[in-house]
Amino acid sequence: MSDVETSNVGSAPVVDQAGESEEMELDQAFIRMGEIVEELENLGDPKVRETIFELLDWVDGFHREAVVRILGLLPGDAIDGLSEDPIVARLFETYSEEDEEGEDLTESLEEALDEIRPYLHSHGGEMEVLGVSGGVVKLRLMGSCHGCPSSTLTLTQGVEKILKDRWPAFRRVEVEGLEEDPDEAAPAPKLHQIQSLRRQ
């Protein structure tokens, strides 16, 4: 008997406990998931469609946050060892933000932030991207907006809205020199859209 059996519910692959995960057809599984998402997008009832995608977004958000936290706690050699398993490696590739960062991402962020710069310039301010790490975008406000709490709040909210729409792995914005109120509770982790499987 094959180590990989197919259930009669949605044709989803089921791996028995004695099976080797390496034998799963990962590429075919991702292709099928994309096909299912496309089928869901074509559902006639928009309310059902929106409810299903909301559920998927919540599940995806919890998975992403868990993987990011696990990767942040594990030493590098442990991550390397886990990544030898093809399914774990694919999971890390899907949710890890390392591949999304760097010069290409910074350039994309600059393009997204250009949408809010006209407002910033009209108030005599400017904004600079200092870096990106773990889904956190670090900014520096300059000009009349530097050190102004109200300007910082307004701009941060605007930037976060743009980045959430453009970048699924986005978590939050941090502004250089802005001290957080220790009495304020830490915000709940943001959940992210599963845009990679949806049709553009």
C-alpha cells in the first residue's frame, strides 16, 4: 500500500504515521490549492465567498504569526536541521519573511509610500525608510513632521493602511525617535491576507 492515501473528502492527501513526508507531491498540492481558491472565488453567493475567505485569512494569520515566532526563537542550526524536511522547508518558505526583504522590498515599499508623500510634502515634511525586518517597517520623519505626535499618528495610520494592502507579511510601522507609552497594551498581532493564492 502506498504511504500516501487519498481521502474521499475534497481529494485531500492524507499521510499515514508510517509514511515519509518526502513522498508528498508538494508542487501538485500547491497547484490544487490554487485551483480550489479559484473555485471559491467563482462561487455565486458573495456572502458565502467572503465568509470562506475571512476564515482562510484568520487561519493563515495565526499560522504566519506562529511560524515567525518559532523561527525567532530557534537557533540557526536548529532551523537548518528542520529545513531538511521538504514539507517543513516549504512551510518556512511560505511564511518566512526573509526572502521578501532586502533591496527589492525596500524599492517596493518606496513605491507604496509615494502614495502618501504628497500629503506629507503639503505639511512640510518628508519620510525615509530606514529598514525592514520581520515584517516591521522602520521610518524616519523629517521636516515639520519630525517629533510631532499628531503628525506621527496620522502618518503611521496612513502608511500602515497602504502597506497592509500591498504587503501580506506586513506587521507594523515603527517611527524613529517615537517613544511608546509603557501603559499602553501591546497591540494584537495583525492577521494577513493569503494573497499569494488569489488571482490578481
